[in-house]
Amino acid sequence: MSDVLDVGCGRNKHGSIGIDYSKESDADVIADAHFLRFRDSYFDKVVSFSVLEHSPNPLNFLREQHRILKSNGQIEVTTDNAQFYLWSVMKFRGVKHESYHATDHFMVFNPEHVLRLFRLAGFKIRTWRFVSRKRRKMDAFLALLIKIGILRPECYYQMFEVLAAK
């Protein structure tokens, strides 16, 4: 059985060991993900779902996960997509992502930024993709705006996922 660490597991752990800073989580270890108390090259895989945007230092966050991964270990990260149309709508109305999530989000990323962070942390990118989301009333209208070239296809997706290796 391989060891999988779920960083920021919350109440829905996806691994053999879960880590979170919240005592209300289902974590096995309550700790800061920027300073993991695991030995080097310990885990086969690390996952974090909707956690990177909560990090005040995303590069250190990823470097720590790189450190604890075994050689050829995998990391899977899902995070918010800065290109999502709703952020633009909110900004147009005077609401910034930073103020909307002022208590828990430090930043929002586009794929190029996250891929660069992964490379700086020492990872090799295997794949990345936009993550499908629940259908909304706006979908037909968005599809039309994308089709006629007013919006880019990336704005349709709220999140994206990166799979990388050490």
C-alpha cells in the first residue's frame, strides 16, 4: 500500500494520512502545510484539493510537498482559476476576489502561474486540465460568447488541476 498525504484534508480525507491546520477537520495531523513534520522522500503521492489559494506562500507550500515526496512520487493539486468568468463579473461590480475571500484566500491563480510555481519547486509537469463544474443557468450564454470569440474557453471553468512528479 502506498502512502498518500492529503494536505488540507478538511472533513473529507483522500489519503492514508490527512493534514490540516483546523482542529475541526478529520486530519490525522494538525499542522501548518508550510512546515511538514515528515522525513524527506516519505510519501508516494501528495494531494491537495482547493488548498493552494489558502497559502500565504504557495512556493514554500509546494517545495515542502516536493521534499516529502519519494523519487518519482506524484502530486495532484486543484485550485481556483483566475480566468473564471464569475471573478470578472464580481470585479465589474466592484468586488475583488481578495475581498470576497478576505478571511481565507490569499490569491487566485491562472494555470501559467501555478505551472511556473510547480517548476520552481522542482516538479516535472505531467498534465494539467480545467475541471468541469456543475451546470449553471449562464452556461448557454457563456457558450455563445465563447463561440463568437468574446470570451476565452478558460473562463468557463472555475478550477483547474495539475498532476506533476518529483
